[in-house]
Amino acid sequence: MLNSTCLFHQLVFVFFLLLNPSVSPFSTPSPIPKAESESSIKEASDFFISNYYPTSTPALYDLSSTQFSSDYAPLLTKRTFPSSLYFSSSIGLICGQTCLLSNKLDDLIRPKKSLEIYNEKMSYLGPKQRREFKGKSIYNIIPNLLPEYTVTTLISNLIIPPSFRRKGYAQNLLLQLESSSETDSMSLFVNSKNIPAISLYEKLGYVSAGKTEGNKEVYVKDDGEVGERDVEEVFMIKNFMKSGGI
């Protein structure tokens, strides 16, 4: 059983992927743009809430906006663990965050915790050792600094508007994120009851690495308040074997 602690928009991973896995994507799909400005990230956050939740509230919009900004907004310095958000209001959005994954596949470390582990390990190094890593990417640093881990791209959100479902757009967005990834693997959490989504992922080469324990999802209560409830999710991985793999 995989044990992990979910962030807000990673917790609510019951994809609205009512996509028939037998439907093929368009032969020449056009990539959607990467959201990199504060305004486009805010628009993507609002899009996520309005297309995911049957009932949305100001509290949900605020919570999502804060999380999206924290995870995807540009920083003064380059993110140690890069993240990507591709968004089109007419097609959908997909989000990916790099983080640590144990070589045994039994422990995925969320992005925030991954950075804490990385920083703590770096703090033990002397000046000479740190200079050896200067200018290198996280993909080249981790095998030497934390050999018990690999770097994976965690797909944290995938949303398609109702009018564009069953047309292959979900598959296209997944393939776009995969093609832009520099990691050896892609990973995701999906609600164990979402059989159509699981079938789509399996079709694209994702395999189950176990079910999660203790995960929560955000939802709107009958009284309009925002709450959390338990959700059983399947953890799935796709290995690219770019540099030896997992």
C-alpha cells in the first residue's frame, strides 16, 4: 500500500475523464500553450474549479488560486523541481510537477517535501561538493545526491470541458505533457472507481503501483462549506527508460 499526503489540487484527483478509451485522438493535434503569467495561472485555476465541481464556492476559488500560484507561478529563481501548467479555455488543462519517487516505487514524495529533503541533503555538503552540482539540473543531481530516489513527473490535474470530452483531447494533453517531460517516468493518482480513466492510462502504458492510504479529497458540503473526505486512489506509473529508468 502506498502512503502519501496530498496537496489540494492533487487530492481532488477524481478526473472528469468520461473519455472512451477506444476513441483515437486527432491525427494532428495542436499543442496548447503553457500558462506562465500570473493572470493565465489564475484563469487556469478558475477553469479548474468551474469544470471540476458541480457546485463551486468563493472559498474553493480562493483555495485553488492560492495553490495554483504556489505551484506554477514564476519565481525570481528557477524552481529546483520544475512544474508545468498547460492551459486552453476551449480545450482543457493539464498540470505536472516533478518530485522524488523511491526506486522501489513504494514511496512518492510530494513536491514540497521533495524540496525539503533535497535542501536538507545539500546543507550537509561542503563548498567543494556543492560546486560539483553547480549549474546541473535536478535530473543529473538526484542520482548522485539521493541515489535511493529517482525524479518523476506527477500529473496533478487533467480537466477537459464537457463539450470536448470523448474527442481524444485528454489523451492528447497527456501525450503533450509526456513529450515535454525530462524525467524517466510519469506518475499520477486516480480514483479507484474511475474505471474509464484507469483504462485510458493503461492504454497509454501506465501501470498500477498500488493503492493509497489516508488520502483526502476536497469537496463542497451540503451547507456550502468546504470539507475533506477519504478517497481511495490508485497510484500509476509510466516508465520511459530515458536514462536507465526506475
